[in-house]
Amino acid sequence: MYTGIFDTHTHYVHKAYNADRNELLGSLPAQGVDCVMLAGCHLRDSLLNIQLAEQYPHVWCAVGVHPKHLNDLAPDWIEQLRTMAMHEKVRAIGEFGLDRSFEGYDAEQQQEVMMQQFALAKELDLPVMLHFRDATGDALEALRQVRPKGVVHCFSGSAETARELTDLGLYLGIGGVLTYENARKIVEALPVIPDDKLLFETDCPYLSPAPDRRARNDSRNIAVVAERAAELRGTDAQTLIHIAAENGRRLFGIS
């Protein structure tokens, strides 16, 4: 069993865990998972993140508004987010960013909401959890302008993009996609990610590693991702788990 695992991006308030959420979260430390970060997608689940994190010493959280959840934003959404972000268990703003993968997206609104969350993170001196999909060019342009501290979650881009993002000081979250047969870009990019910019994540309940990609994911599967990463980097999984966990603790200010 591997030890010291830090899963830096999860969604344990998701309904997929309604039947056994407390049992699963409570069992993780005995299974090698020392720390978990919950990611927020909208105001409601950001608040639920805080309530869940309060129950466990090994669980921390982020609050934020995902680009797929902009249609019903309250007029005072940023003020609500600011209030939540001041809670002692909140260690990041996110996940937020740009997503051009679905019909009917509003590019202007996504940009505006993203920039407001960048500003809030800077105001509160918090790192960001970033979601970028089918928007690499616009994302890089914004990042060059803002230069935030934080992580690009679920990174699956090219080696060239990995170099540019890490040169900007950003961490890269690596998850189950690394184990997929068609994951050519991230397989090529993984070896060029600097040790001090590597994070492991599950994005659970999504993105379970191969071979059972349809299964509900959870933080224990970091072990599978770490083993594949170790193959690509010519090292061992426990070493990478330790490095990534230290990086996560440093980024999110968790001792």
C-alpha cells in the first residue's frame, strides 16, 4: 500500500457518494490517503464543500464557479463566494476557467466570470483551481496577463503547453486520463513536467483510470495514476506520490 497520498481535486459532495460518503471519506487515511481537496463548481456545492470539510481533519476545500454553471448566477455571487472563501477550511478558489466543449456557451460571460475569480483569489491571496477545455489559446492569453498561483486541473495537453504553463509558475494536476490508451499528448508531456510542479488528482467521481473507466472514481486510485507516471518518468510510484503531496501542501498552505 502506498502512503502519503494527496488527492488535489475531488467532488465528494456529488450524488454518486450519497450512499457511502461518510464511510468512504472516513476510511481514506487508513488506506494511504492523507489529504483531500474538494473542488467547487457552483455556490451550492461550494457551501456543501465547506460543511463536508469541517467534518474531517484530512479534508480541505475550494469554492468557485465552473464555466458550465453560469446561467443561474445570483447578482451577488462574487460576494457570496468571498464570504465562503474566508472560512478556515477553504484553501483555493475554483474550479473555474473556460470551457468551449458544449453547445450554447457564452465566451464573453465565461471570460468575465473567470477574471472576477482571478481578482478574488488575488485579493484573498489564495491559489486557483483552473478548468480549461477546448480553449487553450484564450486560456494561455489570460494566464500570461494575470499570472496567478495555482493548478491547471486535469491537464492532458502537449509537452509544449506543459512547459509554458509551468514556466508561468503553475502546477499541473495529473489524473486518470494518463492511463488511457488514447492519451498520447499527456503521455508525451508527463516527463517534461518539473518535479516541483506535479500534482496528482482524481476528479472523482469522474475519470476513473483504466481499465475500468466507467467505475466510480475515488482517491485510492491515485495509486494507479502514480504507477503509470512512475513508468513514464523512470522512477517509483511512492517517490512521485511523496513529491506530489509535498507540492500540494505547499500550494494550498496545508501543514
